[in-house]
Amino acid sequence: MRLFVAVTPPAGAVDELGSAVTGVRAAHPGLRWTRPEQWHLTLAFLGEVDERTHADLTTRLARAAARHAPLRLALHGAGRFGDRVLWTRVTGDVAELKRLVASVQAAARRARLPVEERPYRPHLTLARGREGVALRPAVDALAGFSGSTWSATQLHLVRSDLGAGPDRTSHHEVMATWPLGRPATDTGVGKLC
């Protein structure tokens, strides 16, 4: 199964961002927009994970979550990775978020999973570019967006099935959830969803 680890914004933060994105989305139909119900902050992409590794990974992620307090975060403005990805920036407890990412990556490495070595850039992906479609106008249109502060209180292990969602998008399913800053349940793997 194809997995990633994420933190998700609450409904209020999603609604705020959704309102800001609505007009921009209409003005830029050439972009492949992500669906608000799947908006998340990816902490680590893990790729294909077999069942045995999955069991070890869940135990290690539960420990990682317990070692980190909830985070105060907000979504703000926009940016891009070339003309490939349009995103909104994450502000707030970013240093603490990066420490959580380091713990998640260490848990994955200890479970013998490869982890990207590039520096973590906190963001939430809004859209992906298509060849010949410039992202700069959409970045400029969202530059003034400033969302409310929210608390990230849980860590999620998410399964992603490419092409299984609406319009051949990815389908995401939360496989396990752990509270930040508290020991996991007696099973050691948090709440399985």
C-alpha cells in the first residue's frame, strides 16, 4: 500500500482557505486543483509499504506522536514550486513542526523505509500545473490570504490510491491516527480508522 504521514487542518481552516480559493480556481481552470476534503500537510511520503513493515511503522509513529505537543499553525498566502505545484504557506509553530517531521522521518528510517533527504518546506498543496499553464497569476491572487490559527492535535498515517478518486484523482484513506503529546492507546498503534 502507498502511504504518507500527515497533519490535517480542521474544518474551519479548510472552509477559510476554500473561500479564498474559490474565485482563483474559477479564474484558473487549467490547473489540476486538489479537493478540500483531502487538504493536508504531508510530513513524510513513504511510498509502497508491505504489511510487516506497516506494523513496525505504526508502533514507531505512535511513539513519535507522543513525544510532540500539539502545534499552533495557520495557512497564509501562496507560493509555487516552479510551474508544477501551487501551495499555501504554513505559519506558526513551524520549528516544532519541523521537529515532528524529523521524528516521523526517523521512525520511517528505523522501519527500514527510504525517506527523502531534502529540507522540509511546510505547505499545503492547492493545485498542480499543466504544461503551458503559469502558476504566478494564481500565486499573486492568493498572496493576501491569511487564515486563522488552529491546533494540530493528531498525526495521521494515510493510504493513497492513485486514480481511485473522483475524476481519476487520488483517494485518501486514514489508516491510523495518534494524538500529539499523549501516549498512544494500549495497542501501541493509536486509533485505527
